[in-house]
Amino acid sequence: MVNGLATAESWDRFPLSRPRQFGSLVLLRWTLLAALAFLLNAEAGPEGFLGYGGLVLASMAVVNSILLASGPSIAARPAFTLLLTSIDTIAAAMIIFQSGADGADLLFVFGLVVFLVALGHEMKKIVAETLVLSALYLWLGSHYRPEETVTVWLARVAFLYTIGIYFGYLVVEIRTERERKGVTDKDRREMRTILDILETANSTLDLHKVMATIVGKICEVIETDRCSVLFLDRDPDRGWVLASSDSPDLDMLPVDLRKYPEVREAMRTRTSITVDDVETHPLMLPVREQIRSSRFSSLLVIPLIFQDEMLGTLLLRAANRNGAFGADELRFCQTVAGASVSALKNAMLYRQIRMESDRHRSTAEKLRNILENSMDIILTTDTEGRITDFNRSAETALGYSRTDIVGRPITDLLGVDMERRDFLARLRRAGTVLEESTSIRRADGKRMDLDMTFAIVRNDLGEMVGAVCVGKDPIHAN
């Protein structure tokens, strides 16, 4: 399996090392050898093979044999393609000189073919350009050099055509592989970005950190001047910017959605909105003057939808890019939105819970401050009648410390002997509030007569969670 992965990686880096491409390369190289031999024989006759021209052809045949013996793996060696094309270019030039052909003219056309091939991207165009150039060369030569035989011109045209096909094949294969590798690298980079976003989203419930990661990662992949996340409010005209790529510290910035018609349209249709040009798009007409000052030219809005709930949008704005946002960029942003919306929902719920907790904590602290600084005796119980809190005035008046009294039944303090359930039963029968004069047992055993008010404490569901008891501190009462 390791060898298989290594071979696949070699094919990615060196396309000619693939068996099919390598076989085509060797076949074309034999064809080039035949075309060069044909040219040399047509121009110089059999005697041409006795000079260095024959040595060049023999060397090419040896190289081809080495290629066949070595197999596709030799094409995976560094600089293989560059070395091979350099050798073959020099070999072709040497054959032209050895043949004694119209050296300058044929060499010039040969160089022109190689130049056009190097600029080519498609094999069909390369073949067509080579045919046109060869035909033009044949037409001009037949008019200005009528003494040349048909065999000579046929050999030259065959040579030029073979050069175009051979070098064109090398160029197209390399370009195609580079483009494919570029797409693969882009896909890998996008996948890595999505994985990074998911990793951050699943490792923290910090809403701002999650959103800042998303907009930052999007800007690494897409050419945009600003990427931000808008959270929608219950008010359809108001939203909140949770994070923006150009302001890392920005969090919960209120915005008027009436100034963002593209966002409102995405909210209405629940689909992605692309504005190629803000100057001509009818959707931007109401805010064209305002957005013109910001110099943004292209916009992209991606809705963030969790199940059926519209949470917000991704908003991308670009001013300094060539062209509008493309289909690949739209697909990538939609993938990011789909992959991160669940984590976004969790982070939003966590923030809401934390804010609610902070609010309750603040309320509890205020109540605690009131409790501790009240001149009245105040104590609270749970549903079993056990004391859960005991304020400072109660400690002073009754002589108990809070640590000693918390957890004991309230009936330990009442002057009348009764069970806790009897006390709670009386309180329930009274309804919400029970007021009566009673005798409280102090820590020193003495009794203190107080007017007590007992009230039931209920939660948001109306369930009883305890009771609060309030009495007057006799020292201050007098």
C-alpha cells in the first residue's frame, strides 16, 4: 500500500511517469527519429548518415532504447522533461545543419514552431497552428525555390509537423497536469480551511472566537476586502455584526439592515445572493450612493440556516478584485456555512445562557446585598423546611452564626414544638403568605417574641422551591 501511495504521488508530480503518457512519449520520440532520418536522407542522401547527423540519430535511438528498458519510473527523475526536450531540440538543429537544407529558413521555421508550441494550451490548436505554418512554408518555398524536389518539401513538412506534435504533447501534458494539480491543491486548501473551522468551532463555545475564525479563514481562501458575520435580531430591520475580518475586536455591533438590501433579500429568499456590480444591480439602487463611498464593487451573501431557523448571514464585500465572486467561491462559502452553522447555533445558545446566568447572578448579588444589609431578621428555607440562608441581622438578634444554623430545620427556632411538615402544611394552607406572632428560641435558650411573616417562594413554573421568613429585629423595633 505504501508503494502504491508513493507511485500515485509520483504520478501527481511527474505526469509523464504514468504508463500511458510514457508510452505515448516513447512512440512520438520514435516518430521524431524517423522524421529526422527522412529529412536527412532527402536533403543529403545516404552520405548524410556518415557524418555527425548519423551519430545524432544513433544517439537518439540509444536514448529511446534506454527509456524503454528503464520504464516509466525514469520519467519521475527531476528535470527529466527539461533534459529530454533540450536534447531533442539540439538534435533537430544539428540534423538541419547536417542535411545542408535551407539552413537558415528551415531553422527559423523550426524555432517558430517550437515557440508557438510553448505558448499553446490545447493540442488541437497546436496541431492546427503547425499545419498552417507548414503549409505557408511549403507554399512560399515552392514559389521561391522551385528547384527543390517534392521529396525534399515533403520531408521538411513532415519534420515540422512531427516537431509540433512531439513538443506539443510534452507541453500540453505538463500544462494539463499543472492545472489539475492547481485545482487539487485548491481543493485541499479549502478542505483544510473547513477542517480548521470545524476544529475551532468544536473546541470552544466562545461565539466571537468561532466567528472570527470563520471570517479569517474565508479571507485566506477568497480574494475579498471584508468578510463579516451578521446575526439577525427579532426586529427585521436590525442585526448585529458578530465578527469582521477587518476589525478583529469587533463584537455585537448593531447595524440597520435597511442599509443592507442584499442581506434583506437573502433573508427573504433564504438563498445566496451575488451582486456582481453594485453600480448596475437593481437590488442596490436604494443604497447605491452610500455604498459607492465605500468603494465596494462586488457582494456575496450566504444565509446561515440551522434547520428551519435563519440565524444570520455571511457577508463578503470586495473592491480590489478582478471580476465578481465566482461559482467556486460561492460553493466554498456555502460549504463553510453548512459546516459551521451547527457550531454557530451552539455558541449562540451558550452566549445566551451565559448572559442569562450573568443576569441572574447580578440579581442574586443585589438580593444578597439587600438581605445582608436589611434591619429585619430574614431567613430562607428549602421545601423540606431546612434553613438555607440566615442574614446578619438574624445572627445579631438570635445569637446564631450562619454556618451553625444553615441546614438545621426551622422548627428548631420556633417556640412552639412542631414537626417541619406541620409548619410547611400550615404555610401551604395559608396560600402565599402567613403572618403570625411567634416565639423564637435564641442561641442562649431565651425566647424572643416576634411578628413573623412567612411567604412561599416559587419558580418560573409556579412550583414551590422554599420559603422566606421575615421578622422585626426587636432592638431596632424599639
